[in-house]
Amino acid sequence: MTPVRRHAEPVDVHLLLRRNGAAGPEVLLLRRAGAVYAAGMWHLPSGHLDGPHEDVVDALVREAREETGVVIERADVRAAVTVHHRSPRGGARVGFFFAVHRWRGAPEIREPAVCDGMDWFPLDALPSPMVAYCRAGLDAYGSGARLALHFQEPGDPVAYARESDRLRLVPEGGTP
């Protein structure tokens, strides 16, 4: 019997820091910079879990403080959507997207070596170029989905492009 290779995918957390703007709901985005994946593209504040001792909410609270300086209480974190993603190079990951409407402090760039821009954008007028995986999470969230798949194909761009959008929403099951 051939042993089954099990998934060992990174777990990401993504912060939808939301506020009400003049034209409706807005979300805070960062522009990636330096020697990082997707430099020059917009993305939500995000990161990975720091080992098996950290849960996804703790990771979100930590990453928010590290990247933007805002302080978030666990009680103010709301599940938004989960996205199972595969990059154009074939690497898969699971991203937990969380919406936060209350925080302390003014957002600021706290990691200038990996972020050269920060701004608020309306949810219905997102900037370009934007990381396709991040855009998939925002689009799934905007549709009200709780779970989405975003499996890119080899040759797809890292940046969101409507013609190669791979977002697939998973319908909810209802009551048993």
C-alpha cells in the first residue's frame, strides 16, 4: 500500500479593517514592497501563525499590531470568509479572513521594509494591482460567502485579472 501524502499547508490570517467612508464601507490595504512576494501589489494586512501555540485570532491580533500599529481586542474579531488557495506555482494554503470594525490607534506603516503604502479603499472600488488571492477573499466576503476556493492555474498572474479569476464560492449547507 502506497502511503498517502497529506496536506501540510500554511495557514494565513487576513485583516479586513473596516470603516464607513463617504462612499460606503472601506477597507485598509497595504502595498507590498522590497524583496517580498508580490512587491508593488496591494494586499490586506496579513500573516502566518507563529507555531502550534498560536490560534488564528491571536495571530490576527498580533499581525495587526506588527503591521499597522492598531490594537484589536479578541472580542472585536469577526469571522468573514475562509479561502482555500493554490498559487500559479502550485503551492496551496488556507486563509482565514476576519472583519474588524473596532480598534484602538491610527493605522500606520510599521514595517517599511516590506510595505511602502497604506490607504483606505471602498470595497466596490479596489485598487490595482492587487494580489489575486487577497482579491478573491474580498470578493467572496462581499458576496456573503463563508467558504471559497481560489485554485489558480500555472501561468495565471499573481495580480488579480478579471479574465483569469479563479474564485469559486462554496454554497452553505443549511440546517441538517
